[in-house]
Amino acid sequence: MINKRLVTAGITAMVLLSACKTKDLKMSEAEKDHSTDKKVVVYQVFTRLFGNKNTTNKPWGTIEENGVGKFNDFTDKSLHEIKDLGVTYIWYTGVPHHALVRDYTAFGISNDDPEVVKGRAGSPYAVKDYYNVNPDLAENPANRLQEFEALIARTHKAGLKVLIDIVPNHIARKYEGKSNPAGVKDFGADDDVTVEYKRDNNFYYIPNQHFEIPDGDLPLNGEKNPLVDGKFDENPAKWTGNGSRKAKPDQNDWYETVKVNYGIRPDGTKDFPELPAGFDQKSYKEHFVFWQDKDVPDSWKKFRDIALYWTAKGVDGFRYDMAEMVPYEFWSYMNSSIKMKNPNAFLLAEVYNPNEYRNYIRLGKMDYLYDKVETYDKLKDIIRGKSSPDELTPIQNRMADIEHHMLHFLDNHDEQRLASAEFAGTPERGKPLMVVSATISTSPTMIYFGQEVGEAGNEDAGFGKHSRTSIFDYIGVPNHQRWMNEGKFDGGKLSDSEKQLRDFYKRLLNFTIKSDALMGNFQEIQSANRQNNSGYDDLIYSYVRWSGKQKLVVVANFSSDKTSEFELKIPADVISKWNLKDGSYVLVDQLYSKNKTYLTVKNGEGAALIKIAPSESFIYEVN
């Protein structure tokens, strides 16, 4: 799999340089008010894999060989257990109908050419029909949309909210809107294909050139298929999803997709109205009003209508794939339209350029962005011995004005599994990372299904390789399957260590969604403790969180083999902010209440004796 950040830094510079010039922005009052009373937890689930009970795991296996999960596998029991884990939102990944290698012609769906499909099950980010859902996920593909609507209703009944993907930057090479509402035309239906660019074309073209299949590995691992003939009928060729302008893209390009045109000319200039100065301070309602009399590119309207279609069906928000490859003016238009229908919609964007974070939040009206390049990457470096925990502090300082908007995660469909050898190495070594990720800011926390039971992604699925759970293949997820226990969803096949790990996640996540302090203030106490503090190891990290109702001290040990004993210092300025008088206070760990120590305040400074085991963390509440 390719590095998305390298793509955004290179081939797509056209969009990033022209559409996303960084401005010196300040947080608006309206933005400061955009918060929840408590933390939010997102449970990302790869929908195709969640309910699959088959354990064959043959590389390149078919549905018949390896099995597939269905919408109906999300039973009331399973949703209750997910909610009980401490989850508030479920992101059902891979729901929109995408290209795949399976014959559904009996249901009016055309076959996809394996030469422009990644794997057998296909990439969920090569969407073929935005107004319907993946037929693989339905018990009866003819009723697939109704089955998903029923899942939305079940999810809401369980007290959870629903997120799905929208992939605005690119679509499948063979897009066919078989389910379009009345009056909705397919992408490209009215394009002038004789020119490379026209503002209201949905695609960019390479006139007078046929598309050519990229060189590389054989589709379906060399298996015979009537559509595998070395060619794909696309004339003229279109630009590829990651911005490649070659009629024959490289194997590492997103060759299964075509790039959508948002009115960015090939030279990078904009062909649409720009937001006036000061709109970083405006509310979504003011953004919505701004666009009402503006003439915007056709692709803008198409994606707005897609989002509103799913909003009307009860979807509570969206995760936007590679949002930074699309101009933030479009996001202002799109997101303000969604918010006018559902002011509480949860809008999450995949953005990897820290210089652009504030643009996409304040001008693009995003609620949340991935905190990948800063917090995630730093935590991964720390546990792999490439960085010091001390470096977490400047990240928090840099992002203090937008920290609420930076969603934290340690595991998702794109990244190496937290428990994999390539990341933390064991699920237990991931525990201090998880505590810090979930408690260091007011932002939402996300976990990926199976993370809570130590899934390491060891399978070689075919197109997808080990360390990541494949999104391209039909495959089982072993640790998750043990928790699923043949559809009982009771953890009946988990090992003792896996049960303990899930209990840890349950304790942590439920604490975060109830804690008042985690929506309050942050201050590092790392620097005070790194100075002349005997026993305070260089793999310890500490900070405090507080509100008017609750005061917390968080200590994490990233070492895998060293127990540390030390006197934790609480600096005088923290003691003053907390209005603590000289005396003794009980510190009770909120993960495991049996863990207690005492905070002694003397002459306005605090100290507490700490003994912390390898990979252990404490979230102490001051009583």
C-alpha cells in the first residue's frame, strides 16, 4: 500500500498549493463554543469483516472460501456490547457500493474489471454508486439499501450514532449510478471529453489517448477471469485519483480510481468564488448564506446532494477520505449545507498537512481532523525507541488552539495494527499509548475494531499484507472472531489476557466519556519532573487535567521492562490553580480503584510517591 502523505506532498501539489494557502487564523467565538459536554469515542469497524465467522483465511480467497460479514451481523446484542465498551459513534467503513470482483448481474449491477480493482473484494475508496451500498454486505442484494437502513435504525436504538465514508477526491473508474434519485445524472454524463479541463466537467481528461492498464502484479493473483485481457475501455483516459496525469498510471498510483474536478485548473488556479477575508470567524450559517447566490462547479453540487441524501436517511456524520486533496471552499459549501440539515452532524476529515489544519477547520467548517502526523506519529516513535516522551509537550502547545478538533487514534484501516510487531509489538505495550491518546486532550478518541482484544493483523490476505487488516480481501479477523464467539458477542473464546485487555479498554473509554476534567484544562508536569527527580525514568510521561469539578494526574510508563519509583512533583502553579491548601489528599486511580497514593502539599508545592510497572498508567483523581 502506498503512503498517502507522500501522495499529497507530491502529485497533488496542484491542489495543495493553490487551494490551501495557510493563513494566520484565530479561533472564532463560535468555534470555541463547538464542543460537547463529555468526550466522544468513535468505534471504526470494517463492515465487511465484522461479522465474518469463517476462519479459513486463504490468500486471495473468495467469499465462498473465506466468508464475509453482513449488515445483519450487527445484532442488538453486538451493538449493546459496543456501546457498553464506552463508544458513542460507530463508523461503518466501506458501506457505499464500491468496485469488486463478483458477479451481481442478476441484480442489475455490471461486473467490474479485475484489472482496475485492488484485491478481490475491492477498495472501499473506489466507489461505484454513491446512492447505494455494497451488495456483499446484504443477505439479499436486491434489498441491500433497506438492510442498511435497518442497521441505521438498530444503531440508533442502541444509543449510538452512525458515520459512513464519503470519498470526494476520486471515484471508481467504472462509476455507474444505478440507484440515482430522479433527475440526478451520473458523474461525467455531461462532460466535454475533448478538453483536459472545463470547470463543470466532473473529471480531468487526457484527450486522444486511451487508458492503459499499469504494469505490475497479475490481477487476482493470476486467476483466469473473462475480463482480464490486458485492457480497460476508457477513451479518452482520465486523470488518476491521486493526481497522475498519465494515460498509463504507475502500479503505485490509485489506478482503480479517477480524480474528481472541483474547479481547480491544471495550472493550480481556482475557477470558483473564494471566501472573503474574515470568514474564518464566521459560523456555518454565514457560510451557507454566502454560497446561496454563487455559481459553483457541478462536482460541488453532486457531492453536496450525496451527503444530504445520506443525512436524510439518518446518517449522523461522515468521514471524508483525503479531504486535503479537495479545496476548502468546497468544504465550506458542503459542510454548511449538511449543518443546516443537522447542526449536530459529526464531520471528520483525513488531512495530513499540519500547515493546513486551521484552514480546514475554520474555513472548511470541519469538526475534526486526524491527529496523525503529530500525536499518533510521536506516540509510535516513542514506543519504537525513536523519540522521547518529552516531545509530546511541544505538540500539545502547538495545537492548543485547535486541540479539540484533532481526533486521536492508534489504529485504523490505513495504519499498522497497534499490537503488530511493526508498531507496539504486543497489545500490553500499547496500553500507555492508549491512555495518553485518550486523555491528553478534549478531542474525540477512535479505536478500530479488534484493537480492544489485541488484534495484530498477522494475516497475508492476498492483495493486503500482514500488519494491517486487509481492506481489499475477504478475510477473517482472528482476535475479533474470538470475541464474536460465533455470533454470541460475549467474548467466550477470548484468552484470559485478551479478556483483561478488553476490560482495560472498557474501563478507560467509559471513564473518558464521563470525565468532566477531560473536557477542561491541560498542563504538562513533565519538565518539572525531568529535572533532578531521582527514579523518574526517561520513558515516563506525566501531565494534569482539570475542571471546576474534577482534578486528574496522569502518569504513563512507556518502558516495556522497567518499574520506576519516584516522587512525582506537582508544581506550585498547578497547586495554585487547583486552590489546594497545604495538607494531604488521596489520589485514586480511575482505571483500577485499588491503586491509591497520597498527594502531600507543603509550602504550596505538591508531591506524591509513585511506583509504576512496565506499560502501566495511572489516571489519579484528587480527592
